[in-house]
Amino acid sequence: MSKSQLEKAIITVLDGADKGKVITVLFNPAEYSFDRTNSYKATAIPGLGSPILQFVNGECDQLSMELFLDDFTDPEGPTSLRQKERDPVAKRLKDISKLLEIDRDLHAPAPVRFNWGPMEFSAVIEKLGRKVTKFHSDGAPARAALNVTFKEYRTLRQQLEAPRRESSDKTKRRVVVGRESLWSIAAKEYDDPNEWVRIADANDIDDPREIRPGDWLRLPPIENPDGTRDAF
């Protein structure tokens, strides 16, 4: 594949001590793979030939690919005396490997955003394999292939604002945030604060003032099984 067919991919650090740092790579777009799984609970029922499966939650998307670093085919690499080094393979290998280390500000590895053309994927790096195949005269890496697995990263706020928490019966689950009350949650979810009774009944709540930040609530559908709304 010629150099003109290789597009630049960019890894941007989203948070932590190196927030805003950009790492460029050569990405061969021959293939990449997305994987997503769901968790189910199997409940055995006496007399049935197989258990009843109940949806529990969705797992994070995973993006896997092979990335290439090469000082000789990279237009910004040290290919000749007329072209000065910018970030050679050795430096970029170090920068990418650092993304698996615990950030001193976050106390966890930093989240990143992977961009290549129209693709944008916010994630943490779950797995990184490195293979160096060419070296400079001083022994420094000149060409490397990286097998990378990105795991989708979404903050709590993002999951609350753009949730993927609907199940087959349209029942939702959401967490109580800040000073939220059953009345305010009902107003947000059902456009009617009087619907707090529906939430209280679904969660066996006797005193609606007892909910606390961090509590998880079931939000039942407002429609009846036949698709009509309840009358109040």
C-alpha cells in the first residue's frame, strides 16, 4: 500500500495531567472490529427445558485494531537529513504506553478519544501489544505494530443525559443525583410531578423523602400493555 493510501489516526487524551495531548499514528484501514455484549441472568424454572433469561445490563463497546508507527513512511518522521524529527516511533511508543498507567490526577488511566476520518470513539485503552520490526542504527525503534483494544468510556453525566437503559418492557433504571426528589424525577421523566406515586410503588418506597443521591430507581412505563396511557 502506498504512502498516499495511509491516513493519519489521532489519539487525544481527554482528562488528567496530559489532558489535550495529541498522539498521531499511521493507521492501515484494512480492518477494525467492534464488539458489544449484553449480560443476562438465567433463572431456572422447575419443569421447563431451559432457564428464563432476563436482561441485566449492556456492556461497553470494544474497538480493536492494529496501529502502525514508522519513521520511514511517516511524512513527519526522520526520513532524511532535510526532514527533522518531530515525534519519532520511540517517543510515540512511550506516549501510548503511558496511557495504560495510573494518572496522578485521576488515580486511574486517562480516557482518550480515537479519531480516524469520520470515526470518533471515546474510550480507555484496555489492552496494548507492541511489536518492533525495524530499528535505527543506534537501536532505537524505527517501525512498530500495535495491537490495541479500546473500551468505550462514558461518564455518569453522559449516561444520564443520553442513556441506553431501556429494556424490552420499556422500564428504565436511573440513579438519583444531587438533591433530586421523586417529584422532580417524575417531572423530568413523565412531564408530570404527580407521577411520583408510580415511581414509589415500583420501588416499594414508603416515604418519598428517604431517597438519597446514588440510589437506583426503577421507572416503569407510563403506557399500558395495549399502548394506551393510564387515566388519572
